Amino acid sequence: MGGAGLKWIVMAATVALMVGGGARAAVPGVIPAPAHLESRSGAFVIRTGTRLLVPQDPRAARAARYFADLLQQTRGIRLATDESPAGHTAHSVVFRLDARRTVSSKTPSSTDSNAEAYAIDISPDRIVVSASDPRGLLYAAVTLWQLCTSGATQGDSAVVPSMKIVDSPRFAWRGLMLDSARHYQSPEFILQLIDWMALHKLNVLHWHLTDDQAWRLEIKRYPRLTSVGAWRVPAGAAAAADIDPATGRPRLYGGFYSQETVRRIVAHASERNVTIVPEIDMPGHATAAIVAYPRLASVVPAPATVTSNWGVYSNLYNVDESTFEFLQNVLAEVVKLFPSTYVHVGGDEALKDQWKASPHIQARMRELGVPNEEALQSYFVGRMGKFLSAHRRRLIGWDEILEGGIASDATVMSWRGIDGALAAAAAGHDSVLSPSPTLYFDTRQSADTQPGRENVVTLQDVYKFNPMPAALPVGQQHHILGVQANVWTEHIRTEQRVEYMTFPRAAAVAEVGWSAPERLDWTGFLARLPDQMNRYRMLGIHAYEDQIAGEPHLKRSSHDLRSCTNEIVLSLEDDAPLSGERAAFLVDIMNPCWIYPAADLSHVTGIDASVGQLPFEFQLGADVHIPKLNPPQTPAGELEVRIDGCNGERIAVLPLQPAVANNAVTELPAAKIAHRDGTHDLCMKFTQRSHDPMWVLDWVRLVE
Ligand code: ACM
């Protein structure tokens, strides 16, 4: 820990020194890097009262006002807008829609990359911003705002060096996926996220609206999807004990987006050139819908509660005609709400156990002439594809839709690495690259103590992702539509944490998606990053900021220890307290066991520890082996400390009894350690009678 962080800061400082103050103007803090940038001498000074010529075309006028608003919000500079048809152009900022170059495009679509192109011409007397489409003008406004927030951002003027920028994107699809099912975010947050995406020239918000743990989209025809499916009791003893006085039962967690709210969000997204691609996941990740409407189930009895465990459930929709009708009715409302060309139907992680075990499904397969369950999923997805085609939309799904055969016009979102994209391209299909773990933003950005998936995916890892796989033949490269980062929220409970996990990694994925390969330069990106971080501060984004680790000390959090094994290591948040800060624990849920490496015991007389207890809330599937428990000596169990390996001598035992009644973390009384010389690896494990709750180490401290 800390090594990579220190490197990031030192590297940025070195680059700043190398380019120096004067040359900084040649490397303006624009992210993503523009395709062409030509520096000139002199500069245009923008200050309050500088004239802004607003175009007549109302769509183009929006871009000019957007620029003015951003400048005022972040720099306090108020421009004088001039809306007259032929305003004076002397010392002014001119936004111009160049009608001659307007690309004819009847249906706004994120795949029209010419429409996103723009030019900015800056001389000491004038700034002229031009594009052939309002979408390009919007991005010109973003770039110009970035030029006004590069370098020194103090004072009442922005000095914009003279230059010419001609810019357009490399890829049409520059996406971010937000999982609003596992945890719910407010409509206000979604609107804000869309604004922030636009400031990165990200143009697709893939909205994961349904899953096992919730259904979040109001469907008028099926109200139980949200009245039942949008609510659950969170996992854990703390939530179970949190009784709602109105019902006498545990308080429910949840929420949903009404159609009116969705229309408001979609309209706002359209103004920011963000296409919202809704995802209705099927045939798996469907528990919430099946609980709401049990006739959709593949098993009898149908699951009865929207549960709060993470992982992969075996619940699949059945394949009755009435179920297809149900899903088509849902999609009919979805396409009315979302103008996006693409509609995502999931298709991921559909374990086939229930279909295999059901005589009814097996009979239906024979009736349909479908040879196996993979082909049944293909038939299922194919029917949805036909329905969407009939509504002039296109189906996109996770790469599992390739299995068992894929409908001819389907698009693949490659998440299990990039193999899905390669297979799709070879078969003539388009794809979007969003591989785990590199573009999974629920991974942690460093080895800090935040909750998240254990893999550390740094800013540099994201930046170095190659969106054009080397194995892809040149003739198939056009099948790569672009890139997308996915913010899954099992371990991201709050909106602030969404921000923390997303930024600044979103800046890296934005540059990978937008900038030409010859513009991709990690050192150059680092040099521009301080300006971007400063913008995040001005905008109120709670971005991750790299930290320099302190000296190792005698107290180590679970994140500073080594996991004994690396089966399923997660950084899990405590389920308590219900409000306020919660601890997070790094733990291998298959084997909660930690190593304190090379502890110098020469002066150590004892050890104490803080422990938490977590609900064992994981759907691990039938194949996963849960390890044997270590039998306790006392009814409540103990934390055992062993020396020189996990089978070594037991040198301390800390009884868990003081922690039993406390759902949050508990500091256990210290245990004595007999004197030893030298350094030793310490192994820490719990003894207990059952897997639930799972005891976890918060921190351990050697006492001298
Ligand atoms: C996925 O991560 N199940 C697409």
C-alpha cells in the first residue's frame, strides 16, 4: 500500500516540473485529450462582462448558455450574453452552428460521431467555437470551460492561450453503467451524474434497473414490480432489529423511479448528449420480479421475498407464452420511456439449474424443438430481439447471449474479459468493451479501507486498457462500438461512494474512449490530472484522491494485513450502525483468516483486536465449497493468534463473548503474549459454531 500512490503524486509533480510554468499553456488540462491542438502566441482573457454571442438556433444557444453557466458556477465569471442576430464579434466568445456542415441525422443517436465533432479557434481578440451539430457545440463548450479551469483558477479572469483545436471522438459509445438495483440512488443524483458524464464527454448511461435484489422502474401495467419488487429488508442483525413502528416489522430499504421521473431524467440526458440505455435483466437476475408476480417463476413454490444477499441466484423466468407476453408488455413501456436505439436485456449469469429440474420447462423445450437450456436462453433472448426490432430498437446483452446462438442483429457487451467482443466480431456482431475487472468500478482504486471488490484497479490500470484488442483483425475493428465502465453497487451503499469509486477513473475511461491512440499518453494524462481534480472540487464531486501511506505501525487494519487465502476476498462494509460511519473489513469470505507478516515480537507483551460480525449473505451456487468451521472452546467462540503459520503454536486467545451482543465493531480486551525474540508471521482466525454471523477482523494491535 502507498507505493503506487506515492508514485502517482511524484510522477505528476515531475511532469509539472519538466513542462514548467511557461510550457504549461501548451499542455492545457483538457481531458479527454483533443485530436488536434495547435498552439499559437498570445491569449484571450475572459472576465466578467466579456461578451458571449449566443446563436439563433435554440439548440445551439443551449450550448452557449451551458458554457456561461459552468463558468459562473465554477469561476464566478459572469459573461454578457448577446442574443442579437448580428452581434459585434470584437473581443467576444462566439458560438456558431455551421449549418453547411450539419450532418443530417433524424434520430439522435450516440453512434453519430461526426455530430460530436467541433472546433475552437482562440486568438487574443476572439474565441470562435463551431460545430455542425448542437452535440458538437456542447462538447466545444466543455473543452472551452476546461481551458478556463486549467492552471491557476484563482482571480476574476481566465487567461486562455491562443490555439486551434479540432476534435472528434474515436469511439461512438463512451459509457458508464450504474447499478441502481443493489443500492438505490435518488433522481437528483442521477441528474447530477449525467451532468458530470457530459463534462467527460461520456455519452451513454447504461442504467441497470432490475436485478434479484430490486426492480426500480415503474411499469404501469404491473404495479407490483415496484410496490413489492422495489423493497427489501437489508441483510444483517442490525437491520432485522430495526423495527418500523408503522408495520411492526423490519424497516424496508428501497425506492423506484416513476415514469414521470424517468421522463425528466431522459430529457435532461438528451440535453447533455447522454443516451440512457435501460437494462431489464433476463432470464436470470429476476428474483424481485418473480416475487412480485409468482406466475413468472420456474419453480413451485416461487421465491416469496426480495432478498438482500449478493451473488448469483438460480431464479429464472419460466418460458410460458404468458411470461413472454409479460416481458414484451414491460419492454413496450420501456421503449416508450427511453428513446435509445439500444435496449439491454441482460442475459448474464443465468444458472440453468431450475430449467433443468423443471418437468414443465423440459416439456416446453420439447414443444419448441429446443435441444438444451443454452439454446432455450438463446430462443428467449431471440424473441425479445424480434420484439425490439419490431419497435425499431436493437437488442444489446452481456456476452452470455453468444451462448447457444445469437440473434443476427444483437450487440454484445463483453464483460468476462474481451473474449466476448472477439467472438462477436468474428461472427459479424458489434460489441462494447466493459471487461471485469479493469472496467469494473466496484473494484477498489487502492489498497485503502473503502468497501469494494478486492481487486485493486488503479487509475493507471484503467488508462492502460487497450480498447482495440490486438487479436482483432483489422477488417473487424469497426465492430468495436466503444468502451464502458460499470459501477456495480453491492458494496457501494451511498451516492458519495459512487462518486468515490467513479472519479477520477471516469476521466481515464473517457480519454480511452474519446482520444485517438496517438494521443494516449499516461504521463501527459497525469500532468493534466491536477486540473481535473481541482474541477472535481469546484463541482463538489467526492472523488478518490490518492493518499500516501504512513509508516507501518503496530496497529494494522484488516486492509493492511494479508489474507491467508485468495478465494473470494472482498472489502465488506459492516451492517451496523444503521446510521453514521461503518467499518469496512478485508476478508476472504471462504476463509476468514489474516496474516500479520514479519511482526517483530522482541518487545511485544500482548495483543488486542477489534472485531465485527457480518451476515453471511452470499449466493455461492451449489459448486462452491464452504470451508469447515474451527470448533470453539467457549460458546461464543474466540479469535486465535498462531505463530509461524496457521498451524503453528497458538500464542493468544481473545474470547468473542464481549462482542456477541454488538452488531457493530467491538474492541476485545488484550491478551498476554509470552516473550519471543525476532520476527514471526502471525496468523489470526476465528473459532465459531456456525457460518452466520461471520466474524471478521477490523484491526489488530501489538502491545509493547
Ligand atoms: C455481470 O457482471 N454479471 C455482467
